[in-house]
Amino acid sequence: MVDLRLDVIRKKVHHIVESLQRISTLCNPKIGEPSVNPGGHEADVEVLVAGREDLRDKIYELTTNNSGRIHAEQVRILSDIQYITQETYFSTICFHLSQCVDRGDCEDLKKYGEFAELLVQQILEQLRNFDSVEVKQATKAESLETARQTFRKIKSLTSPVFSIEKVLRKIETLCLPPDGDAPSIGVRELDVEFNSIKSFTEEFETSASDFDTYLSSTSHLALEIFEYSSTLLQELGDMVNNRELTSVCTHLPIAIDQKNKDKITFYGQQVAELCNKMTDNRKKIERSLRQLQKDHVSQASYVGL
């Protein structure tokens, strides 16, 4: 969330810089002598006097009521800018420039111009530092949101694969009854389950294609998440397109239609082995996902976001 107080302070600082630049030009021009026109500088001096007091109050209020919304480094930089406006050179311009103009001492006026230019450079350097921190924070915010979006897509990617495991568990139970009896499965009794596996496989293939395109086009994604996602995509594809699953989905329905209990038991054992592998893979994926989310999302509390 953007703190509007920052915009107010930034505008105030720029007004101070503009006044200092005009004073520098009047007092120490690159060509010719300083301007000693009485009153030509007064408006800018008034901006400096009022501006530094207002800036001090606003920065103090910001630093004492930050609530973590503004990065600590930005707060420090603003404090440095405020300190610059309280230093000797700044105070000298605020309270003694008018007297120097009245005296018409060109050499002294040039010194005031040099003071003003030095202050301009100091403040602009701090503003550049401030903007640099702001850019870094914006990049972190984009990276965090990209990580969150990626994990949402990963969930959509894993969901159909894990659903296949659940369907296979049901098939296993029917093909290998817990009591050790011979399987008793009616013709076409498992059509719904096999159709579900086909549907989940198609859903995964669509999600995998979309996810692959997403990985290729997205930016601000942490390298670790990108590499993990690429590997995960391959692992899930292997789980869905492995030979055992293809064999079971091809031959078990035929064995059921033929009421061949030996083959039903044989393919039921293949289903059991396949389920165990998928369960192990799922648990490994879930553990790694939790850790990755913890590293890149759950603990990614960037100050100032």
C-alpha cells in the first residue's frame, strides 16, 4: 500500500531543491556576475525557511507513525534529507543571504551560490537513493505476487494428478478385496472410474500446457521457483503418462469385461504398486511445496509493501 505522506514529502523536497537551484543561479551564474537585485531571492528564501520546518514536522510524524508500511531504509534517507536542511550551509542561506544581497558583495554572493549548489547535489543524491530503494521494493512486491500466482497455478496443476491417485485407490480396493476374496466386479462397473482417469489426464495436459507457457513468459519469478516448477512439470507428466497407468487403463477393463479374475487380480496388483508410487511422489511434492511457499511467500514480509 502506498503511503500518501511520501508524495507530500517528496513534493516538499523538490520545491526546496528548485528554490536552491534558483538561488544558485542568481548568486553564482555560469556567465556574468551575481544578481544583486533586492527581493529577487526573497520568495525562494521563504520557501527554504518554511519548507525545512514543514519537512522536519512531516518526516518526524512519518518516522514515529510508520507502522512498517515504509521501508526502514527510505525512512533513514528522509531523515538524512531533513538533517541536510538543518545544517550550517542551509541555515546560512536562510538567515544571511538577504544581508549579503543588501551589501552587494559579489564574492560573498558567489559563495552562497556555491552553498546552494552543494546542497542541491546532496539532496538530489539522497533522492536518487530513495528512488533506488523504492524500485527495489516494487520489484520485490512484483516477485512476491508472481510467486503467489505461480503457487496457485501449481495447485491447479497437481489437483488432477492427485485426483487420479484417489480413483486408483478405489479401483485397487475392488480388484484386491481387503478380505482376500476373489474380486467380484460387474461388467462396466468401473467405467466411471476409467472415464474419470481419462478426464483428469486431459485436465492435466491442458493445465500443463498453460503452465509451460506461463513459465516461459512470466517475469519477476525467483530462479528457485522457476527451476522447481520446471522439474515439477516433468515429474507430474511422468506420473500421468507412465506405462503402468496406460497398461492398467487399457487391459483392466478388458479383463473385467471377460470376467477373468486372475487378470483382474494381476492388474489390481499393478494398480496397488502404482498407487504406492503416486502416494510417495505426492507426499514428496507436498513437502517440497510447503517448504518453497514458506521460503518465498509465507515469510516474504517485505517492509513497506
